[in-house]
Amino acid sequence: MSSEKYIGLDVHQATISVAVMDSQGKIIMESILETKASTLLEFLRWTTRQPVRDF
């Protein structure tokens, strides 16, 4: 089974709506995040389970 994930982001001034699908097209997670770099980086770390470089 592939570990690929597809992430959709709908970015607004105060929030980011996020949906994550697996390689089979099944939605595995939906969430609303605050529009803040640290929050988005934390989310990306969670989805990849690997280090993501801070900018």
C-alpha cells in the first residue's frame, strides 16, 4: 500500500480548511487550522512524520 497523501488547502485570512486523502482517494482527515506559519508547519510535520524546515 502506498504511503502517498494528497493535501487540499482552502486558505482564508483567519483560517485554513484542510483535507487529506490517501492514495486510494479516501479522505483520512479534515480540519480547520488558524492561518499561522507555526500551525501549518506543525500540521505538515504530523502528516509527513518527518522534519519540516522552518522558514
